[in-house]
Amino acid sequence: GTLILSAALLGFAGVQLSRGRRVPVFLLAWFLLLLAPVLPLKHHVSEYYLTLPTMGLAMLGAQAFVAGWRRAGGWRACALLAGGLYLAASLPAARVSARSLYQQTREVKKVVAGVARAAQIHPGKVILLAGVDTLLFWNSIYHRPFGLVGAGEVYLAPGAEARVERAAGLDLAEFITPPGPALDAIERGRAVVYDVSGLRLRNVTAGYAALLKAGGAGPPVRVHVRNPLMEYLLGPGWYPTDTAGTRWAGRRAEVRMAAPGSGASELHVWGFCPEEQVSAGPLAVAAEVSGRALPARELRQAGPFHLVWNIEGKGEMRVAVEVGRTFRPAGSDRDLGLAYEGFEIR
């Protein structure tokens, strides 16, 4: 059907061009020109990329159908045949697509409404979600809709990310809670776990805590300092997270974390450097791992930063970072160093 319709459109465009009518050729070019900008994105395939390009083909098809219908005899029969082929192919596909989207929206509604109810039952607690699959994550959780229904912090439960297929260039780490922080939060009564895989959300906190204990939940290799479940890993030097979701530190700040099994690793630290810290020249940033000093790095410009140190060791570590100077914003009583986002040992 697709080959027949394509041949019919090309034939119609050719006939019209031979008669000096360029509109059909323009509509064919419309498809190619609007599709061309996304062709280099070979790892990002999305159906909505075809929406604008296929408008040209739709108008060309409509023009060809009207032209055939206005001519008597066999041309009208050809127009009806082409229209029938199009409907026979597109209507079943449209029905399947509509049903799929309907089911996906029902799943999203179930989770968002369920989280809203869980937030009412457990006010102030972090909600961890288990049983999340790829479609549910990318259709709902990735877009963080829960603040719209009065829920606070919502993350994937430990291990739930195994069912989520990663998208190229997108990091899921900020949505994931490692086993150690999750178990600590559950035991302190700061978090609950809900399974979303059934007809409705189900509280599975007790069973999940038992699984985490059996698996041995120690400090993670990656610490997001803005994550409230990871506050117990922060040592001296930190200020509370502000309303913008930023966590500032003073001159020196400490984090407790773990290194992977191998002895040679890298310590990664990233965050934001304000203009005040580099206006007077490069800012020195020193690091210390379990009491061993590492060479200082320099920040020379304001904006996001990412610093890396080579380290040795494994198991639990205490990591400290220290800046060469601090600044005090007008009207504030806090001496600020840098705004940090995360620490990771790779």
C-alpha cells in the first residue's frame, strides 16, 4: 500500500510539473526540507519529528485526490482506490496508537494520583517508587510532576532503575536512591516505599527494608548533596538546601562515601562557582581523602564546574573539599565557598 501510494504521489507531481504547476513539487520538497535538520540525530529517533514534514505529503495527497475525483471515469476510481488504501493502512495504526497512548496516560494518572495520596498519608516523608518500567519513567517520573499534586521528594527505590532503559546523553543518577541512604531514611522514618506495578500503588516499605538489610547497604559511591536522603552522609561545613535547591558550603565541607572495589579511582566533584569567587583571580580548590591531601585545582571562570582527582583506596572514605577564600553576600550572615551538586568516586 505504501509503495502504491508513494508511486501515485510521485506520478501526480510529475504530471503537474510537466504542465507547469510547481505546487506539488514544492509539497514534496517540504517533506525533505523539514526532515533534513533531524536526520543527523541518528541516536534520537522520535515519531513526532515526522509531524511537520508529513504535512507536505498530506496536502499533496489531498490535492491528488481532489484532482482525481473531479475527473470522471477511471480517474475517480483511482482516487477512491488510493483513498481506500490510505484508510485501510492508517485507521488500524491510529487505533493501536490511540489505545497505547490511552493506556500510558492511565498509568501516569495512577502513579501521580497514588503518590498524591501517599503524600497525604505520610506528610513530609520522601516517597520511593518500585516497579517502575521504561515507559512509566520517561512519561511521568522524569518530568517531576509530583510537586503539582502536593508531593515532596520522589525518587526511584534502589534497584528500580534496572527496569528503565537509559536514553542517550541523559543521566538517571539524580532520580535514583542508593541502598544505603534509602535504608537509613526508612529506619529513621523519613521515607516510605510504594510499588507501582499493580492496579494501584501498594506500600511495601517493610519488605523493601528487609531486602536492603540482607543486601548490605553501605555508603554509596555517588552522593548528591541536595538529596535529603543523603544528608546523613554530609559532615561539617554544609549549609541547608535553599529554596532554589542549591546546597552551599563554607570554606571546607566533608562527605562520607565509598570507593569501588579497585584501588585506583577518580574523585569527581561538580557544582557551581559564583562570579564573586573568581572576580579577584583564580580560586584554589583543594581536596582530601581520608586524611590524605590531594593537589589543589583552580577555577578561573564563573559557572558550572567539574573537578577530578586521582585517588587510591577502597571501601568507605571521608572526602573533604576546601576553597582558598569565601565571600559574604550583601545582607547575609553566611560565608560562602561554592555551591556543590555531587561527589562521585569512579
